[in-house]
Amino acid sequence: MAVELPFEKPLIELRLKIEELKRFTEEKGIDMSVEVATLEAKARVLAESIYRDLTPWQKVQIARHPERPTTLDYIRGMCDDFVELHGDRCFREDAAIIGGIARFDGYPITVVGTQKGRDTKENIFRNFGMAHPEGYRKALRLMKQAEKFGRPILTFIDTAGAYPGAGAEERGQGEAIARNLVDMAGLRAPIVCIVTGEGGSGGALGLGIGDRLLMLEHAYYSVIAPESAAALLWKDASQGQRAANAMSITAQDLSRFGIVDEVLPEPFGGAHRDPAAMIRTVKAAVSVVLAELMAIPPANLPILRYDKYRRMGVVMGGAIDRRPADDSEDGGGLPGAELEPEVQDSRH
Amino acid sequence: MLKDLFPKKRRYATVAPHPGARDKVPEGLIEKCKRCGQILLGKELEKHLKTCPHCGYHFTLTAPERIQITLDEGTFEEFDADLTPGDPLLFPDYPSRVAKAQEATGLKEGVVTGRGTICGNPVVVGVMDSRFIMGSMGSVVGEKLVRAVEAAVGAGLPVVFFTVSGGARMQEGIFSLMQMAKISTALARLSEAGLLYIAVLTNPTTGGVTASFAMQGDIHLAEPGATIGFAGRRIIEPLIRQKLPDEFQTAEFVLEHGMLDQVVHRKDMRALLATVLSLHPQGGETVGCRTAL
């Protein structure tokens, strides 16, 4: 039995009622087909109205759905010959981030991503997909390997955040993420990042610097978990719903802001309703994007990446007022952002 | 109450202070040390660069104060002083919080950037100010720091950033998070250009700032006792269900765990920066340095 979300309840109840009527028809031989048809039509309308206009908070619930496809599902579904590689070579292996090499569309790639579990036991092993510094360091080790061997990099992001524990702090959680940001910025290898579920703050960004950012339709990406924002703003973590609505964290918001490059549609009702279809959609999108990026000389990628991130932010006053909507038109070229001529030349 | 039957004998007459008396001490005349409780005269505190002469506690400095004690007098040229935050998410109360912070600080945003010299060594600096919405990082903080790095790359100068921040600014949502990425890409370019970047971490440096430019320096310095960490103690303690030791996430703790190069008393910071700058190609010659004390 699938795990149902609270806002789906009216629909579930209606469907149970239909089942009941159908059984009644069969057992008692009384024809209820007209009633069944009416109710089925009603259920379709109801489903439509629930899933077409999901609130940000409902999307957060879908993004956290325990049956949502995980990073390993995507890797296994999209790639052949996956070889998992372990360890950061400094301290230990971190099962909250998985990584390795695989074959995608016939060529070798490096994959890394946060990994959640399906049940309590698995989640304890995976630390609920919340990585320690060693996880980020393992990811960076594998990504540097990708650069060395000329492989593109695919990162899957689905984490509530980096793990906030005493050991994580002692071993430099901040430093580990910071190192990933600055080193990923300079990698001479194509990087495609996909937020598949939760994009939780710095812990997500630690695998999220790349040439393209894709996001699933009901995924969210936020500077702070909605519950934590509520705790800070209104001293009440149960106001997560209110915070989620105020913070513009959906894929649609981020697409409007020009931060996400592509929003990938999910099967009706969410990725967990048809994981195979979801994986096909992601695979097709990655296939197109990677082909595009692999045509760019690797040395130019950090320069283009710089331009991409340079445009992000909303700043008033000074020489130019900048709003996100302006970006698509003028390319967001700030006077200070102009490339050095010799750097720009190397692009051609 | 039984206690009321046996009133305590008063041995002295007590005089209640005049209700307005407290307000009559002019601001800045005296200050109480937050660690040892000593009462310090404003002038005395000033002389010690706002550190407690008894216990060494480092009071928080504003960005203008930091610039004044760090750079050579009259050498500071500010960049982009007029940039001010937008409200991209139309977040409840954000514009009024910004306005309040602007009024309280006289600054347009929580970071001051520019160039100047430290004991004759030319340098680009960025100094955060914790009075501005807890020194949080939004689009303008990111933009100003990136422009400062770009100026440094253009002029071949080293960069020193002084951090004090509660992390990414919630009210600008994903834009704040993306400033971490933006500054990181700029610092990658600075590094590529072979230029020095020194991060000086002051109390407190946490969250998204720790997870980006505070920890991306060639050299990491910190002031004694500064709180430095990613996740705050208030988040960790309930999670692990135990109280963390007092020294957890202090500069000294972070030094011991290998994330810092040195913990440096404020009175020695300027001279050390000058020495480090002079040991790097773009530092120029050190032309003598006034000692702070």
C-alpha cells in the first residue's frame, strides 16, 4: 500500500467508495455502473484540482515522499556498468553520499549524489541522506578524477541538508562544503546537477555547482529548511507550511528567477507514482544537456560557469538596478563582470 | 508566608536609585566586559582596540572601526558604497528590517569593500558588519565581495576578507544561497590568477559564510574566542541530546581541528597581515608598521 499524503485524503476516500460500489455490483448483482461512472468522473476532476495546483508545502511533502526514486534508482535506471567507489581517503566512508563511474549513452561518466534510505534501517545506514564532511570530500575526490580522465560529472541532489552534528563540525563541515564550491567552480569537466527531491541549503549546494541545474517539477531548493525558517522567524517549527509559502522554493520559482535551467515534468501525482517514467524523463534531459556541454572545450567551462553564477542576485542602486527578470534580455552584463580579454579569447 | 512574620533586620538604610539615573551615563563612556564582567572605561577599551585588558575578550567591531585599525590612515578607497538590497521574494517585513539596519549603521548593506594599504602593502579588503541583520549575506553582500575580487584580479592585488556573519540571509532565499556559489567562483578565479586571499574570521562566523568564503582562503586567521562553525550549537545540542563543551566551535577549537592557520590577538593582527602580505609577490615592501599598543 502506497504512503498517502494528508492533502490526498479526499481523493483516497473517493476511490475507496468507488471500489466499494464496484464490489457491491459484483456481489449483489445490482447495477451501479451509472453511480460508479459519476464518481469516477468526480475523482478525475478532484485529482486534477489537487495535483495541478500544488502549494509549495504540498510539493515539499511530495519531494520528501518515502517512495520517491532515490539517487541509486536514477543511476541504475539511466546508466550501465555502474561501479561504486568508496571513501574520502582521509577519514572514512560516508554512505549518505554515493559515487562512482558508469556508462551513460555509451560514454563513461562520473556520478555522485546524496542517498536516502527507503525504511528506517536503510535510513540509519544512509544517515537520512545527510552527509558528513567526508561525504563531500569523497565527492570532490571522484569529481577530480573525472576531470583527470575527461569524464563529465552528473550530481544528484536530494538532501534535507548537511548533517549538523558534533563530529561533522569537528571535521570541518563548513570547510568541506566551501572546498567543494571553489573546486567545482574550477573543474575542467562538464557538470550537470539535478535536484531530484529536497535541495536543502549548503548541504545541497555542496554538490550543486555546475554548468546546468535541472530540477524535478515537485522538488524544492531552499536556503534553509522551511521548518528551520519558521523556528527562526516565528519561534515555531510547526509553521513550516507558512515559511514554505513565503520563501519561493519551488522549481517553478527558481525557474522564474533564472537559477534553474530546466524543470523536468513529473508523472501525474509525483515521481513516486511512476518511477520508471520519471527516470526516462531525467535520462532524456541529461542526454541532451551532456551532449551540448561535451562539445565545449573543457578549459572554457570554468569561464562559462563564472558567467552563469555572476548574474545571480538582486541588487539595487549603483550603476544598474538588477532584477531577475532583466537577466534573460540583457544577459545581465555588469561593468564589473566583463571578462579579461585574454580569458575570453581562449574560448574560441 | 511564614517568612513575613520574621522580617529581616535591615542594617543599612537603602536608597533606591533615581528612576532615570541609568540613562544618564553617556553611551560609550563605560562598558562591561561580556566575559569577565569588569567595568571598562570607553577610552581604555578604545586604547586596547576594543579588547578587554583583563581577560582578553574581543568585543565586536563595526566595519568602519575594523577598517580604521587595519588600514593605513587615509588610504581606504571604498567600492560600491551605494549598492542596496532589493526584495526579490517580497518577503514579509524585509524592507523595513533593511531600512532599520541602514538607519542604525549608516551603511547601505552589511559589508564594506574597497582598497587601501596595510603598512604600505596594497590590498583589497571586504569587512562584514554584524549590526546589519546579523551580518547575514544577501545579494548585495555577495555582489560587493565579487566586485572586490574582480578589482583585485584586475589590479593584481591580494584580498583580505574579515568575516562576521550568521550565514546566508533567509529573507532573500535562494538568491542568498547562490551568493555562496557566486563568491566561490570569483575566488576560484583569484586563485587561478595566483593571487593571495586571506580570510580573517571574527565572532561569530557561521552557516553559509563558513561554508563558503570564510573557509576558502590560502590563509585562515581568527580572533581569539570567536565562534566559528557551520551548524549552530542550538541545532546540534537537541539533535545529539547532550550539552556541548564550552570550547566547542571556538577559534581555538577550530585551530586544534586543523581548519585555521593561526588565532591572532587583535593587537597583533595588522602587523601579521603586513608580514604575510609582504611575503607574497603582490605585497610590495613593508614600510614599517605602527604597533597597535
